[in-house]
Amino acid sequence: MFIDSVSCANFDLDYLRQLRQDNPLTSLIFIYYTTKDGNFRSKQEYAHKMDLIIEVADGKDQVLYVLFSKLYPVLYY
């Protein structure tokens, strides 16, 4: 399930936790907008709850954070 964007929808962290709990077999992908300095437009506490953070700028992606593993290059097919 894609939510584009959490920033515009103004979902709070409790709502997103409940959404995950209610849908344990569903992959949830949350899209956030950021400011020019790279911070989320919503509260920064969201960044500490993510499993993976990918930044897309000028059509290029960069993996910034992976929770459960070492950082490996992202492969596209």
C-alpha cells in the first residue's frame, strides 16, 4: 500500500502505527516530502521509525538508511 504523501495527509505517528498493526501482511510504503535541507516536512520523529529511507532528487535515488542490514547498493531490473 502506498500513501502519497503522509506530509500532505497530516497522518500522525499513532495513526501510522495502528495502520501497520491492523495490516500485518501488507507492505506499507509511506512517501514524505522534504524541505531543501533534507528534513521531513512533518515531524522529524518519523525518520526514527522507518525501516528504509530513500531520497529521490533530480530523478536519481540514494539509499540513506536501512534499519535491519548493512547498506548495499539498490539493484533495479
